[in-house]
Amino acid sequence: MRRAWPGGCRYKLKQGELVKTRSPTSSFTMSLKVVTLFLLLCAIIIIITEGAIPKCCVTTSKSIPGYILRKTERFDFQSRRGVCEIDSLILYAKGKKYCAHPMVKRRLKKIQKLNRNKKKVEK
């Protein structure tokens, strides 16, 4: 004879004693909790490591238009000796990121120098 008690446990009468048994719903609830905890842990790990994954340039362009070079606010150099696979000059202009061949740096420096001289003359 089985009796259901609150809390999802069942008791059955075995040789004159009440013995506690688990109901199928309680084991399902337990496995659901384990799966939910595992998925939550995976999501946290992905979010934490997202910042650690570098955003490398995969291809570069030798022909960057002059208007982009003139609007370049700053630039960084990506080295293949680190995590990334290729050398690249990363240009930041108008809130966008452009991947240029490292040889473009000479042209960029010339344009920046001309812009500085132009601003000095205007003052």
C-alpha cells in the first residue's frame, strides 16, 4: 500500500514499517535542476571568457582610401607572434575598425603629418 505525502516523497508499507521511496517526479525535478545549473555555469564561463578572446584581423587591404586615412583617429599594430595569425595595422576611423597591410603605416604617417602642418597654418 502506497501513500503520497507532501514534498514529492512516497511511503510504502513494507513488513509493517513505512519505507520512504522517491516518486518519479522528484527525480525528474532533481535532474532538471542539475541541467539548469550546468547550463547556467556554461553561460557564465562563456560570458567571462568573451573578453579574453582577441578580435584579430583575418585579412588585410593594401588599398585603404585616403579619406579613411585622413579620418583615422588612432591605430594599433597586430602581431602574428601573439595570438593572431597575421601582421596587420588596425585603423580606427569614424567608430569603425579597418584592417590594413602594415605597409600602409608609411602612407598614414605622411597624411597625419600633412594634416598637422595644415592645422598649424590655419592657426
